[in-house]
Amino acid sequence: MTVESSDRGLQPERTALAWRRTLMSLLVVDLFIWRRWLTAGAGAGQLPTGIPGLDFQGICALTAAAATIVLGCVLWLRSHQLHHGAEEASAVLILASALSIMVLACAAVAAIAFGG
């Protein structure tokens, strides 16, 4: 009796493509946050940091950019793993992607709340 090899199908590749679409939509959110920061004038959200332009909107924009970069790196690593035949994503990649999406969502909500 022979053991048949399991056909994993294209599910990992479809999942990677879905994450690419998600990353593109998160980039749009990121750009909206940056646009809001760049068009916002000096107001109540100013922080006494001594760095010109770094206010609550600036912190939200930098946080969103960092989260998007982390998610992009996770997507690149997972695509690399799929290309080399890795079956499952590591727990670290799953945790990093989940945390980066939550951080980006919080940055978007904070940018809206502090935007005035």
C-alpha cells in the first residue's frame, strides 16, 4: 500500500495574493494619514518636541508607515517561503502581521481623532 502525497493545491499562493491586496489597501490608508498630516496646519495637536512638524498627526503618520513596512516585510518573507516550498507560515510571521495591522488601525483611528 502506498501513501499518496497530499496535494496542497494553490491555497498558500491564493493567501499570499490576498495579503498583497490587503497591503495595497493599507498603503492607501497610510497615504491618507500622511496627506492629513501634511495638509494639517499648526493647531491644538502640537507637541513640545522641538522637532518641526512632529505633532500627533506626525506620530500617527510615522507609526502607520512603520506598520506598513513591517507588513510588507512579512509579505515578502512569506512569499519567499512559499517559493522555496515551506508549507506553513511561522508563528512569528503571523504575530508580526497581526500586530502591524492592529497598529496601523490604531494609527488611522488616532489620526482621525486628533485631526480635528
